Amino acid sequence: MSAQTPQRIPQDFIDTLLDRTDIVDVIDSRVKLKRSGRNYTACCPFHKEKTPSFSVAPDKQFYYCFGCGAGGNAIGFLMELEHLSFPEAVEELARKAGMDVPKQDQNLSPAAIAAQQAKTQARNQAYDLLEQANAYYQKQLRQHPQRKQAVSYLQGRGLSGQIAQRFGIGFAPTGWQNLLDNLGSTESAKNALIDIGMAVKKPDNDRVYDFFRERIMFPIRNSKGKVIAFGGRVLGDGKPKYLNSPESAIFHKEKELYGLYEARQHNRDLKRLLVVEGYMDVVALAQHQIHFAVATLGTATSQFHLERIFKMVSEVIFCFDGDAAGIKAAVRAMHTCVPFMTDGRQARFLLLPQGEDPDTMVRKHGSETLTELIANATPFSEFLFQHFSHDLDSHNLEHRAKLATDMMPVIQAMPKGLMRSMMLSKLEDHTGLNQDTLAQLTAVSDKPDIDNKESSAQPKPDQSTLANSKDAEEPVAAGNSETDLPPDYVLNDQTWATEYHPEHNQHSPTNSHQPSHDHGFDHRHGSRVQNPAQAAIRLILRHPGLAEAYTEIPEHLRYLRMHDASILVQLLEICQQVQSQLQRVPQAVELQSECADLEAWPMMRNLASLESLTVTTDHSSQLQEAIDKLHHHYFDQRFDDLSQTLRNATSDEHINTAKQQLKILLGEKETLQKQQKSR
Ligand SMILES: [Zn+2]
């Protein structure tokens, strides 16, 4: 369910739009039409055929296929062919017709209307200029006196002229004004070039110069084939090696996939997509007859990417380098995939040998070897298990419990279905725990056991919603502290992970002093401090004086959707109360007895009993560190929230507001990082 329901588009607008649109233009620009009497025909783009049975009637503004029965108007055609939603198809036709899709409230002032028209014009100018820039760069690759270096680079990579042409590869020569001299003759064009990132204006002296210089140019096309940005690979030793156009009104890099248009040009009926890291990989693979590769544009695989991918194909294979960065990218992609894994979809992972990328692999070993590797790529479920169990010993009971508590939230975030059931039963096999116990484990990690609690005067409303939400259809259980953590937060967190506690580590949970029924709980909170909120809680419970530095409770702690963080806030509040009652810093025992009737007390008691092996006695900087980590967690959460907002945004206004907030957030994050460095 999206936060905002998409606004209805008024029917009279749709009528006007269809009036101003010629279905023959719309179809002919995508599927070459042939005249046949009053109508036009072509081989049907929606089913495979050799003799044309697809017909377009200009007088009725309607298409129909006698082979497969597909039919409809221009909007329907775009929706079918380009896998667009209804509003997207309307948007596309409207743009072509120079119209703006009206939003529900229609009380626009003439100024607002003029502003909208200016926006549309700017957009069209941007597309035009990018198309011209593309033609310019390609021409330089053919004609420029210094083209040799570029050509020999491409030849060195084994690329044919044909493939270079298919991807529209070009050459930006040396010099500061080449593109500007060619396309920026008017002030308006010059400003437009700056807006779309093709030219840069130096703020101190207003000098304007080309953004791309001395580079091999890769046009980045949107799904309709329009150039929306460029990627440039440096010739020689310049930095950076790869440079992308900056974000603009028409280029959002976290949404685009390089090579998708070209892949679909080659085969409209794609079965799967291979996600790789760079444009050269995509092009090199196409050179070797692997035509279904796409690349993200310097970003991690995002949910936007997966939405688009799974709209088109049911299988995605992530192919990354086998180095640390590649593994990290694969693990991220894996986590992003989780909510998309409905039955019938497949995600697989291929990590290449150290030092290889798809480009070098295919050139060294040929496409057959790579095709075989792709065919044998690790399936999602297996990759997930490998990731979570790679440093665990399956004979160790505590490790098995850890596997269960780590994996349960991930499995629960998967859409309901066979795949999820299969994963659950696989987890049963791996851990030797039955599903009831597994469910209890996660229930315990959500909600600390309350058996030992003397009285629960007022049950907390958020706790009951928490429990209810687990039964609801919601894929992600909100408030679950495990799922709220960024994927590798705990695993990669060296500082806290190394804080071992021998008394708990030497015994398996069943041998410990804890009653056996809560051994999952004991594992989570007993063997080591697992998250910064728990670390902070432990420090304050043992050294109540530390809380004095936080009489103003940091806002970010309240915002976090993380159960342990809310306990931390509660603890800080109690510290303040007790201190103002006693008019002095409470002793650890005094503070702890104040906490004893909290619902979270069993967990807190466990934490308080932990003896740290860390030599440092600088508890206040330990606490600061923990709270800073939570601050970063807060940023991650806010970023996720804003990305969600961006994804659901239905108007430019919403998008701009969300972007503004993102900018502010980035600024805050930078400030924090600076503060941390200076400490
Ligand atoms: Zn057909």
C-alpha cells in the first residue's frame, strides 16, 4: 500500500490527449508500420510471427492483432509494449503532445500554468540537447583528428564498430569548450547544458566549460531509448576513471539501468537480466552474444531497479567481482531482493574469481564459460544461507541459535508463499529447531519475556501493536529490532562484536544459569553485546553517572524504529527522574531497582550483569560511540523513509520536498561525521 493514492487523471484530459495523439506515430516510432490500404500493418510486437497480422486503423485510432487478439488505443499500446502503468503511459503521450497531466486540484494561476509550460519546454530542450550531444560525440569518434586513442582503446577491448554503434559509443575530445562551441550558441542552450550536467559553471568566475573531456562516451538511455545522461571513461590516467552525468530533472541514477533499452531492442521478450557493475561489462558481454546484461550507474542495486527488473523478467542474476567490494554489493543486493521474492521469481548470485570482472572473463574465457557460470549461479536461498552461516559452526548449539535469530526476520520479510515456506523448513533443517521454536525465537527478540516480571502496571500500547503486526499481512514486522538494523550492521561491527563475555561464551545456552525456555533470549542478549543500543543500556546501568551528559535526550533515539533504542530512551528518562528525586547521581543498584518493574527489565538485567573485557575505562566515550552509531542508524532509516516517499511521490512537488529533506539529511550526516573525526 502506498502512502499516497495516485491522483485521478480527469477523463476530459485523456480525451484531449488522445485527440492530439496519432496512434500511427506512436506505434510507428516503435514498430515499423507498412501501409496497407486505409490501415497499417506490421509483425505483431506482442507475439512471435513471420507474416504480419498486426493492424493499425488511423481513422479509429485503434490497433488490433488478428494473431493474438491484442488491441487497444495508444495508451494501451504503450502500457503493453513498454510495461508502463496507466499514468506513466498518459505521462509519456502527454509529454510528446506538449501537455502537462493535470493533478486533481485544478485551480492553477496563469503564472503556475506558464511555469509548467516552461518546465515542459525545458524538458524537451534537455532531451534535444542530449540527443545532439550524442550525435556530436559519435561523430568525433569517426572524424576527430585525435580519435585514434579512443578507437584503439575500444579495439583493445575487442569491440567491433557495429557494437560501438549499437550502444552509441562516442568520443569527447580534449579541450574545455568543444560541446559548448557546438551546442551552446544561445544563452538558453548554454543554461540548459548546465542544467543537464553537460557543462559546468565555475562559481567564482562564471566561466563555463564542458563536463566531459577526453573520454570514451557511453550514452545512458531511458527505457524508451531517449538519451538522458552520459557515462564517460577516461582515456589515459585522469581521474575519476568513470564519470557519470550528475543527477538532473530527467536523470535519476538510482532508477536507471544502463543497457536495458539496448537489451530490449535486441530481444523484447527477455527472460532474465544479468546485473553487472560497469558499462564496459555490458558492452563487452553484448559483443560476446550475451545480450541481457544491464549495469547500475555507480549505485547499489535499489528497490527501484528491482521493481523495473521484475516487471519485465522473472529472473535476475547479480554478477559481481569476487573481491570484498563485490561481495558487499552482492549481499546488499540480496537484502534488497528479500521483499521481492514472490513465488516464480528467482534471484541468483555469481561472484567471479578474484581480479576478474565480466569484461575480462568473457574476453579471456569466452562466452560459453561465462554462460555456464551464469547458469550455475547460486540461487537466492542458498546465497542467503551461505551469508548467514559462513562463520558459524553447525555443531555448536549457540551458533545454530544465532543462525535462527539472524535469519528469521529476513525470512519473515519475504512475501508469503512456497519460497518462504521452503526457506523456513530449510532453516529448521539447519538449526534442528522446529517452526514453533523458530517463531518463539523471533517473538522473544521482539518482546523480552515477562515471566519474571512482578507487575506490569500499564501495558504499553506500542507493544501490543507490535505483536499484532506480526500476524498481519505486512511483509516487514515494524519495530522488530533485528529487521530494522541495516543488513550487515552487527556482522561488520568490529568494535562491539569483539566485546566478549567469557562467562557466557564458555557455556552453551542450555548449560547456562538461564532457564532453558528462554535460551534464544539468553543467546541474543547474553553472549555478547550485539547492538549499540544494548551497549549504551549496559554502560548506563553500570555507570549511571554517564547519563548526565544526555539530559537532553538526542532526538534521533526517539525516531528510531528499533525496540532497544526505545528502551534506551526510557532508561535515560528514568535516570533523570531518579537524579532529580535524589538530587545526586544514583548508584547503579538504585538505578537498577528503579528499572526492575519495566517490561524490558529481564533483558536489561542480563545486560547489566555483563562484565566487559575491554580494557578501556573511558566509559563516556564508549557511550558516545554507541550513541553516534545509533545516529548513523537513524540516518539509514531516514534515508529509507525518504526513498520510500520518493518512490510513492505522485507530483513533482512531493519529489522536490523529499529531495530537499534528503539534502538536509546529507548535510546533517556530514556534520556528524566531522564531529566524530574531531573527537
Ligand atoms: Zn499479436
